[in-house]
Amino acid sequence: MKNIKIYNFAKKIFNYPRSITGSGVRKTLKEIKKIVPEIKIISVKSNSKVFDWTIPKEWNVKKAFIIDPEGKKICDFNENNLHLMGYSTPVNKIISKNDLEKNLYSLPRQPNAIPYITSYYKKNWGFSLTHRERIKLKKGNYKILIDTNFKNGVLNYGEIIIPGKTEKEVFFSSYICHPSLANNEISGPSLLTFLADYIKKIKNRRYTYRIIFVPETIGSVTYLSKNYKKMKKNIRYGFNLSCVGDERAYSFIPSRNKNTLSDKVSLNILSKKKIIFKEYSWNSRGSDERQYCSPGIDLPVCSVLRSKFGEYKEYHTSLDKLGTVVTAKGLSQSFDLYTEIIKQIEKNIIPKSKILCEPQMGKRQLYHSISIKNSHSTKDMMNVLTYSDGNNSIIDIANLCKLDLKKVKHYIKILKKNKLIEFVD
């Protein structure tokens, strides 16, 4: 079953030591390639300039832990890679408890959670642990060992291009940089891997699909720096996938413009399926939609999520687990929702009238030869035609005419058969 496959895939890659660069990212991309062989794994050198950013040195971890005054190993990276602050510098020394405390992170309000902490662009080191463990630490000396390596390596990302009948594109993105976090990381790329597998099996695809797996922020900035001109020209729909694995709620973050085809098709599907969801404003953004919709880039990217990042209690902690937060059912429901969105996109044509002024409908047997009061079907079809201006999609027309989408499709079929409209991309 598809839901079990997605969940098992998430389970397989959950513990890979991902960061914005390094072996964990490459290992994750290689697992995706086993499901979708079409993926290209691309490398961009450290210190490369990408817009206003510079790709940092590649970071990898061999081991990291603390030895307490009694000789016990604590905060072991190999037991839970959230214990080590992301991009920690190498350390091998003995320090006092007071000095150690300056480099420890815990959450007093969530005493059983290990927080996720990073310092990508400023040299630092640190460990995370539960607050319950932290308050039990005894006075004395602690041995710190952080065996990490910085080198002029590469930043990696994955790209899949699935061609369709047109060069116009549908864009999907998810990020692959967070270690051991179920909803706010691994649910997105796991779902997108199987959506890519689904998309490539669609017969007679209208659109070309551009699908990427990137480290958050620096990865999307890097990808855009190399591809944004073509993307601006061709992308008609776009979605950023994050936090799609729980069963608690649905959320929607619109594009910056709020009125793109992506926004419209998403809201139409959520409404059609009678899904209760919370709609956030663009000001509540927080993932790579920030880059895709930024001024000058202006891509039509929105997000359909379950529990929104930052809004659920397990967010960015070790409590964000598979089996408790992310479930096979939650992933399956998100897969079904996104496949419905894809089906709607493939059908969401944009009609344009071929006739100047209103056409004579009577000679085509599309209008009563004798005017009859309350002839709603004729009026509805004429309303559909009047909004067929080459700008409105059939979803727009359904909303403008206050008609069921199925009925609009029926009228569009009649109008097309009678050569009164054409379709534009």
C-alpha cells in the first residue's frame, strides 16, 4: 500500500545526519534515487556566490559526545544527532560545568525534549539535551569531544524534470537538511518522492513537472540563482512541501500575491473535499516559500500543510517523531490530497473566446429561438463564455459564476465543440 511505502521510506531515512551540506544530504538523495531514478544529484562548490549568499564549507561529523565527571558518556551524537549543534566546530578539551553550561541548550517548558539548534554561518559549538537531564548534571570537569570536519566541498541538491506536452511547468519543492525530525523535515521529502513516482506515471501529461529536494534557504537560493529566469517564464503552479505527515489539522499558506493558480486550485480542492483548515497569511511564512515568492522571483508558490511549522508543540525537538506525530495515515491523506491537486491542475484549462462580441448562439442550436423567462442553463453558459477571456481558469470561472466546477466543465466542452473558445497555456 502507498501509505505504508511512504512511511517506511521516511523511517529508513529518518536518522541520516542531515545538515545544509555533507554526507547525510547525499545519502538521503541516493535513497530518493532508488525510488525515482530520474533524479539528478547536483553539486555546487563551497564559497560559490549565490545572489546575496555564499555557500559555506561542507560540514561532516564523525562523532561527538560529553564525558561527565563520573565517566559516563552523555549527549552522544550517535544516539541522537539532535544532541550536537549543527555546524559545531571541532572541540577536544576538558572544561568545568560552569563553562559547559554556556554551550548547552534545553527547554525548561518541555523538559523531555531535545531542541534542534544550529549555527550555520557563525563559528560556534554546542550540545542539546533534555532539561530533565540538564538539571541533573553534577559539578566537576567534563570532557568535550566534537570530531567534525569543515572542508571546501559541495552543497548538494536533487532535481527531477518530468516532461509534458507543454514547456509550462508545475513546481514542487521540499527540503533535506534537518536531522531526525519527522514532520518538520522528513515528511516533506518522503511524500514528494512518491508524488514524483506518481507524476511520471501520468499518461498524456499536459505540464512539465520540476521537482527539487534542497537544503532549506541556502539550497533554494542556490537553485534559484541558476534557474530562476526559466522558472519565471514557465512555472504556472508551485508548491512547497513541509509538515505533511500528521493527522491533526490542515493548514494553508498562500503565495505572496494570494491570487495565483496555485492558491486557487488548492483552495478549490480543500473546499471540494470539505476539509476544515486554517488559512494563514503570507506574513506567517517560514519555509522556502520565502525565496520562491520573494520580489523579483515572484513564483506562484503556496503551501498546503497539516500542522504548520512552528505551530505544534513538538516542532524542532526530539518529540517530533515517527509513529507519534507523523503516521502512515497522515502521510497517506496528504498523498491523496496532493494527487487530487495534481489531477485538478491537469484539468484546469484557461479558455479564451474566439469570437468578437457575443456569438450568435441560435444558429448553433445553443440558444432558444424564442426567449423564455428564467432560462438558467443558457444564461449560465453565456456567463461561462463571458469570463473566457484567456486570463481566467475554469476554477476562476466557477467562482465568478457561482457554479459547480463540474457544470462549468460541461459548458466548456460544449463551447469548445462549437469552436467558440480555444485553450491557452
